Amino acid sequence: MECVSAFCSLMEGTGVRGADLGCEDWVKALFKVPGGAAWKALCDEMIEIYRARILAGSPTEPGADAARVLRECIFRGQQGELTDRQAARLFAKLTDQSVGLVISAVPKDSIQLTYVSQGQRIPFERASPGQQASALLELLLRQAAGTLIVDQPEDDLDNRVIMHIVNRIKTSKGSRQIIFATHNANLVVNGDADKVVTMVATVPEDRAPAGTGRIKVLVDGAIDTPAVRDAVTDIMEGGQAAFDLRARKYGFEGVGR
């Protein structure tokens, strides 16, 4: 981030311990304020401090007021207050170039995700792996970008969320190519997959000699192809027999091959 680099450069030689890490944490905290208001306020303060130094004849030592403003401005208490010596060294480093680097630094765009569940807002970093996965998939499937490849999203998703993702797939696949590697038949069948490739292992994964092919294509084709349909049914929990049993149990008619 240019803003962090600018302040790290400004803090070099001031004697502040851990200045690099301190600058990064401090600048990140500033940008948590919506609209960049905190960063703009900091830049305005730096300009005023430098203006006062120029008007005073560019002294190497700050006056009492300048030192006080620097202490209030830099780190804002996150890294502790600057000592008199540190404030003096920083004051002496204020030049057209150093101040210009700070005020011209352009923050990069970022995305902040929040998971919302039944009206409750959860910061992304505190969400569960399943909540994070569903939020990322929701974001990716709403974009009309290039090819999207997703590897086994069901590992972190429950069935209710998977069905929501399935609906999103059906509306998104018209604007981009979507490739899923999955063991979950819901993503294939209910997602109206246009092409299905079923693969099987050729040797036990922990015993394959070097250079040995580990997988092969079992069937490849449209989802309504009999061979593909049968392969998908076999992959479902329990196969066709269990599928028919569930259908009878829940009162669904006309279910079969």
C-alpha cells in the first residue's frame, strides 16, 4: 500500500521501535473509517505542520506547539506517544519530498465482506468456514467475468446453503463459464450442468508409482445422457436403491431411472 510505504519512509531514522509494523497497523486503522475521512484529516494535519515549519524559517527543532501536534498526529496513541527526541527527528525530516509522498499516496481499492444471517451481521474474519465459503461463492457467482473454477465447495457448506448456491449457478452460467469439481450431485443435477465428466481413480492414491496416471474419465457427456445419468445416480448417497427408498418414504411418485 502506497500510504504505508510513504509513512514508513518518513519514520526511518526517527528511533521509533517497530516503525514499519506500527505504520502498517496505524494506516490500516485509519482506513477503517468510512470514506477515507481519517486519512484525509491526517494529510491535512501533516500539511499544516509542514506549513508552520516553513513559516518559522525551517528550523531543525520543533517548538513546543509543533512537537505537541506531532505527538497527537502520529500513531494517535496506538504505538505510544513520540518522545521529544523522536518528534524532533521526525520534524527535521519534513520536506517537500517526504510530505509530498504522504499526501499523494493513493489507497488501493479493497473489498470488505460481511456475512448476514437472519439480520445478524458477522465480520468476515469471524465467520465460520462455511459462512466464509458461501459469502465468497455468492460474490464470485454474481460477477460476469471469465471462467470460474471451484474445487469441492460442498466441503464447507450445508445442504441448505448448497441449494442457494445451486440457484445462483443457474442464473450465472448464462454469462460466464463455470466449472465445478464436486462430489455433491445437487450441484450437478439441480444446477442444470451442461456437461458432466465423471472421473474415477485407477490406483489407490497412496500406492501409485511415480509417473502413474491416477484417474481416468468414466463417462463424459450431457446430463440427460443415460450413461451420465446412471453415473450421477450411483454417486448419490446409497445409489439408486436408496434414492427410490427416500422417494417412497417422502411420497414422491414417478421416481426412477
